[in-house]
Amino acid sequence: GWSANRRGQARRLERKLEREHDHRYVVTCDAESLDGDLDILFRLHSARWGEQSAFIADEPFHREFARVALERGWLRLWRMEIAGAPVAAWYGLRFEGSLSYYQAGRDPAWEDAAVGLALLLRTIRSAVEEGASEYRFLRGDEAFKARYATHDPGIVSIGAGVGRRSGRSLV
């Protein structure tokens, strides 16, 4: 659903990276590499957003959940390396035909090379290649989401109570 101009911008960015940098994309595929790959994600996220990030505060939860998600085939944990060094990381989930972008990080020293955007574009391409019916940016009103999303279906919250009076507490 992107315009020809947007698709052209993406291709130009990818070609520029290919010309100027020895880079590669790596996907976490096994439990043995998971902890080290998560270390990279948290380090790069912290480098970009700082220690006050709620994502950093929830690190123990995400480490435990990532193990379960990997076992079930849901986890998508990507990184981009330039000359063998990690410069960007992306954490998401594939479930029920959708690929959902949860969090990312990038090395601020590589800001001018747009490594975070290049990795985002690679994950979108991968979603198409895997046959995903949609790519979700999840909640948050970051400007880049509006730039790359074709629509926003919003958020639906569902609550379930237990007991006779539980329905009143959900109002």
C-alpha cells in the first residue's frame, strides 16, 4: 500500500547500505543464542532511549517471555551488524498471521546511516515473505508509525470477571 515514492526511498536506503557498509541481518533461531541476542537488544535500546525506558525496567519479563515465544515459534528477534558489530536490533512476534513490532534499539553512532529504519524495512519485507496478512506497530503514537502504517485499527481492551458481581467492576 505504499506509494511509488515511499518504495523508492526504501530501495535507495537499502542500496546505499549495500554500497557503503559490509552489513548483514541475523535472526535468532535457537535457545543457545537467545540470551546473547537479548543482551544486544537491551544494550542497543538503552543506548538509544536510556535506562528510564519501561522496556528496560521490564527486562526480566521479556527474557522469560522470549524463551516461551521462541519455543512456540512466535519470536522474531533480528539484528543488523556492520563489519561484524551489532548496530540495530528489533524484537517482535509472529502470531495468527500477523507480525507485531514490539521494540527496537540502535546505536546512536549509526544514526546517519538510518540503520534502525533499514532493519525495520527488512522486517516488513520478511513479514511479506512469510505470508503475514498484516504488520502491526502496536500501541504508541511515534511519528514513524504513521509514516509506514497504512491504517490504525486502534486498541480493543477485553476484560473478564469471575463471580456474580464481577461485571460491575469492569464498567
